[in-house]
Amino acid sequence: LKGPRICAIGPATAAEAESRGLRVSVIPPEYKAEAAADILLRHMEAGEQMLLPRARGAREILPVLLSERGIRVDELEIYEAALESSVSAHALELLKKAEIDFITFTSSSTVNNFVTLIGAEELPRLQKEVKVACIGPVTANTAREAGFNVDVIPQNYTVDGLVQEIVEFESQRL
């Protein structure tokens, strides 16, 4: 077989795959679909086929970029970022009292689900008063489209990178 057999979008995905006995061949340098497409296109040729396990509702950029170059992409939706049926009363109370320092978003679906759960009445105040941290530029764009100002985007698009960047952001404010 030519090129990478398994490509993981980031180190957490790679670790999970490897914990299940799968050998990850490559992780793109930037943990987003465009970077994955770039690296895959360097290792694949037109006519080759790939299986793309992914979330329902994921961005279409990866299969589109690959298909445009003649790669046959079979998509397999293996999970869904489901909307919670309600917000915990404690979390809602903290939001209303402005006792939340940051809202963190780890995907575009978390932005969209948050906006849906919070509702139109509370959202404008939060958009003005609460700092927002997003795991990467795609999520940040979704947050901006939803009306949030984005304060933090880590260079390393992982949860650890997000936490480190929030700590650094806050330490600079002291």
C-alpha cells in the first residue's frame, strides 16, 4: 500500500486509535481538515480509495478536496455531537451571575449547540461580557459568526493547547 494507512486529525485521535490497536501513520502538522487533505494528497493518487470515519455534520472540505483530485472517498458517520436537552441549573446560574471567566468551544458544533441551549434572551449579554476560547480557527470562525468575540485560539489545536493558552492569556492580564 502507498502512503499513510491511517491518518489521525490530531494527537488525541491518534492516541485513541492506537489504544484500540490501530497504527497511525501520520498526523497533519495542523489539526484541521485542510492540513489533513494536504498531507493525504501528497501520498495518494487519483483512483485510490479511502474510508473517512467522521462526525455527522462535519465540514465537507476534506472529502471535497480529496474527491476533486480523483480520490474515491467513502464517508462513514460514526458519531454525532448531540445537543443536550438542557443546561445544568448550576452552570446557568454561574452564567447569569457573570461568574464564568471563559466559555471554551472545542468544535463548531459546540458553538452552535451552546447558542441553541442558551437562547436569544441571555446570549447578547454573554457575547459582550464573557471571554471566549476556541480550539482552532475553524471553531473561532463559527463563534464569530454567532456573534462572539474570540479572545484565545491556541497555536496547538488540542484541549491541552487550549488550556495552556487560556492560562497564558490570564497570566498576562495580572
